[in-house]
Amino acid sequence: MQILTGTAVSPGIAIAEAVVLDAEELRIPRRMVTKEEIGPEIDELDSALATSIEEIGAQHEDVKHRLGHDAADVFNWHIGVLKDPILRKDIVGLMEGRQYSAAYAVSTVMRGLQRRFMQMKDPLLAERMRDVQDIERRLLRNVLGKSAEDISHLSQEAILVAHDLTTSQTARLSSTKIVGVALDVGGATSHTAILLRSWGKPAVLGLKNLSTHVSGGDTVIVDGLNHMVVAGPDEATLEDYRSKRASFVKLIDALDELREFPAETADGVRVELHGNIEYPFEAGVSRQKGADGIGLYRTEFLFLGDDDPDEEEQYEAYCKAIAGAEGKQVTIRTFDLGADKVTQKKHFEPERNPMLGNRSIRYSLQHLEMFKVQLRAILRAARTGNVRVMFPLLTTLMELRQAKMTLLDAMEDLDEAGIRYGKDIDIGMMMETPAAASQCKEFAREVKFVSIGTNDLIQYLLATDRGNERVSRYYTASHPAVLRTIRDVVRTCVKGGVDCSLCGEMAGEPVYTLLLIGLGLRKLSMAPNNIPEIKKLIRSCSMKKAERVAKRALTFETDAQVTNYLRAETKKLLPDDPI
Amino acid sequence: MKVVTRPNEPIAREVTIRNKEGLHTRPVMKFVDLAQTFTAEIKVRSLETSETVNGKSAMELMLLCATHGTVLEVQASGADAADAIDALAALVHEQFRLDRPNA
């Protein structure tokens, strides 16, 4: 039994056999074979070894022609390993001794090798782990042949274990039998994490080298409540987790019963809870969870397909989200492309520092045609409901003015073409850079509403990459600088009569709810699955109490003090919830 | 370099890795390719870690993690053991003749 800790990005408990995905999404369909099958399996192994050696031989010749001997020589070693009688002996040993299938034996031996290389002190030699991965992949592909399956054809529930998932791989999970996810890399606010959260099944990221420890078919527990993954649990642990899973399901069911009730404090202050969505269908999901509207529609997820979306496709997507919101307010954020959203290679020259690079509104303003197409689609869709449009990542007033000018241009285009659109659309902005936050007063004069985007705001305030698990301990919403910035923005907006909401992941974390409403926020937007719990919390406290908690939280000097205090106060209100 | 010979015992010789990159993919393959031309059983022991591996195994030699300056003991037993030791020790000493392409 092995216990690894990471960062939970989606709560709950999942127990199932692991499916280990490599970059090519190969998975091992079965681990064990009968005694009679051992012989034929060994034949399969031998022919896979021979095919792999042939393939590399051909590739080797090709590389030698194009790049010379030096570059090609590493392939010699690949061939050397595949021809190595000791490798074959190790693999066959597992097959004969433990009745492992050829694929499982290959994967077990190669993962053992990867681990040994990873532990080497010499960095050049440790790098050879990648070569071993290459060899494993090639050999597995040849062993599995046609029987290689992808996760969309799983016959039973499984937990997905991988080094990393791309956003598009993550987006496909909802149509599979995957019940939990455990990844080596990633932090709580990476886009993979955001998608996993909206998918609503337990997930833990940043587990470092879990994927080399787990083989397909191993039983794995994903504990999204305690940031843990247990591989190969013993019977007592398994039993313990089964009962934990049952009580968590009961808790969620109880929360869903709150759907019809408003998020109102015990002393009668109403707080609006909105849903953050990536896909139009999630607007309906948000309503089912009791959302008062859609506070953040992340439109850049339209780009996850193979083709870029044209105006009609966008128009349809926006209309669908608006319809799903059933007349409630929908805040559409214009494309936040660049950085980790939409692969760098697809649209962008790789940048040395993409988070500080040409992303979000900057990218849109440099691609005005694309931007105008989106604005036209939003304007047209705005006729069908209660729609607001919001610009992301502003740092200067000039950007805001230019974005508004482009919106006016799009309106003129539509007028000229005689196309009808929502003329009275409210224009707002994300408050997510320290620069904009400190100029909040000036910005507030030129927008109808402000939405504090804490994911980026924290990242830029604390100089911490939110997707990098190596610095994840520096990334915290509890930092006094974050608290003070939010307080100042809310104050300025209230003074200026500008609608102010908060739409980062922080909004969905119960530990911050008292603080946020206590600071004066009356609109929070979060992953739809978080709405019931936040609602329960708001209904069980008074605004007087929340204001006192916020005031006290602002007196602390370190993030740990803030977190501990907020957790204790929250726990007092909801003693039974796993916070 | 010292030669140790005892009747009915494998013969062995100590060699030092002299090339900068250590026992990396290319040196490993040079060594394995040469070792395989002999019928003798070849073993390599790292004096740093005391680990002994099969000298004809591309995989195991790599796992020896022999960097620049590591002293290895090459052991051979069998009919052409003496020739094998001479040839392999010379290969290591000449920094695996990396300027010449692999066969």
C-alpha cells in the first residue's frame, strides 16, 4: 500500500482499478492470463520485440541520413536494450512466474527501469528515463497491436492515472467510465483542474511520480477530500474508504435539496451565487445546482476542437448557454487565449514567459478581426436573454477603451448589415491584475460591472505560477496582500456604484465564504458543483458574523494565520462537513 | 593496470572511465558490441557501488551509472577470457573510440 499526497482539485472519493494512460493513450486491457495462454503470450512478446527492433532500425537509418551518426546513436541503445537477453528474461520471468500478460509484464519491468533511472544522480543518465519510456511505448504498442484500447471504450469504472492530461483529453472524460483522476503534475487552478472540477468527479493532481508506481489494473483510491491517493490499499483501508464514500454521497444529496432555497444569511442578506462554465450545456447544470445565473462563461474553450469556431458556431454556443440559464443573467467573457489555454503551438509562437506574454485581451486586441467576430456573435446572442460582456486581463485604461471601441465597431457593422442585436448590453471587466486593482477607481468610472478574477490576481500578486506544483505552496488566496486587494476593490466599487462580483476558484472554497461576503461581496461565481455547499454555509451564518470574521482576518500577518482562522470559523458553522 | 590471474578463476582488470560523458548510451553500445564478439562470460563491477552487472547487457551497463572517473572492474571467464579483457580494457582506456561510428 502506498499513500501519495498532492492537491485535490475536485472533492469526493473514488475507488476503482487504475487505467494508466501514457502520451499515446495506450492502456493495458488485462493483467493476468491463464496458464494455457502463457506460451502464446510469450510468442506475442517475441514478435513484438522483433517488430520494435525492425522499426527502430528503419528509423535509425533515416535519422543517420538526415542528422548524422551522433544523433542516430541513441537508437543503437534502444535496439541494444530490446535485444538484451536480460530484459527478455525479466519480462518472461513475470509472465511464467506470476501469469502476467505480456503487456503487463512489459509495463511492470519498464516502469521499474524508469524508477531506477529517475533516482540517478547524474542528470545526463537520469534523462535516459525518457528513452526507457519511449522503448516501453513502442513495445507496448506492438504487444497490444489491435487490442490497444482507448479510454472511451472502457467496460467498467476506472480511475485514470497519467503524468498529465491536455485540456482536450480532459474535456473528453465526461463521455467515459472514468470515475476519478490522479495526475503527476498540475496545481489547483490549472485549466485541467478547472475542467476536472466542472466534470465533478474526485481528482488529485501534483502527485509527482504516481504514474510510474501504478500499473493498469491496480486498485487505486482517489481521496479528493484529503488531497491523497492510495495505491494498492489493504482491505481495512478499502473498507474505511467505502464507508467514507457512502457518507460523502449522502452529504451531496442533502445539499442538493437546498436547490430551491435562496442563498440568504440568517439575518436576511441575499447573496447571489452564479456558475462558472466552460461549455454551454453547463448553464443547465448550474441551474440544476441552484445557480442565480452564469457569472463567468469561459468562451476560449470553444477553441479546444480541431477547427477554430466561426461566427455562426459561436453564436449558437452563446445562445445555447443563454437558453440554459433560463432567463437568468449570463456574463460572457471574451476569449482568454494564450498562456496555458489553447496549446502554444497551435496559435502562438512559443513565448519564454507566456503568463506575462501575449495572452487574453492583449491577444484579442492584436487580432482585431477574430475579436470582432466574437463580439458580433455575443451581440447577436444578447438579444435572446439577459447578457453582459466582460473583458479579461486588463492592465491599462487604454486597453479597456480600445476593447470598447471594437465593440462599438461590431455594433456598427451589425447596424449596417441590418442584423439585430442586444443594444443595451452591459460592459464590464475582470479585475485580475495588480495594475488594474490599484487603478480600480479609474476603471470603475468606465464600466458597468467588475468581476474579481482571483486565479490570475493571486498569480500576479504573489509572483507564483498557478500551474506549477513546485511552487504551489506559495499560491494561496489567504495571503494578506490578496485579502487587502479584494477589500480595496470591493470598497471602491461600492463607492462608485459599480456592480462587483468575484469569480475565481476562491469563490467556491467554503473556507473563504465568510470572508468574502463579510468584505461586502454580494455576488460569487463558482464551479456549479460548489454552489450547494456555499449556499448551505451562507444560510447558516449571519452577515454580522461574516463582517466580524472578515475584519479579524484582515488583521493577520501571514497566510497560515488567515487560513487557520477562517477554517476554524467555518468549521464552527458546519461541524459535519469535510472542510 | 594490474592483471590478476588465478587458476580456474575469472580474470579481472580495473579500468577508469576517462571520457567526460561517462558510460552513456554510445559508450555502452561500443562496449556491448565488442563484448558480444567473445564467448567468455563478461561481468562489470563498479568499485563505487560494488554493483556487478552483465557486460553484454545494454540495459544493465547503463544502470551501473558509471560517470567520469568511476573505476570499473571488468571480469571475464571462459575460453577467450584473456583476449576479451585486453580488448575491453583497451576500449575503455581509449575513451570508447567515439570518433568512430558504431558498426
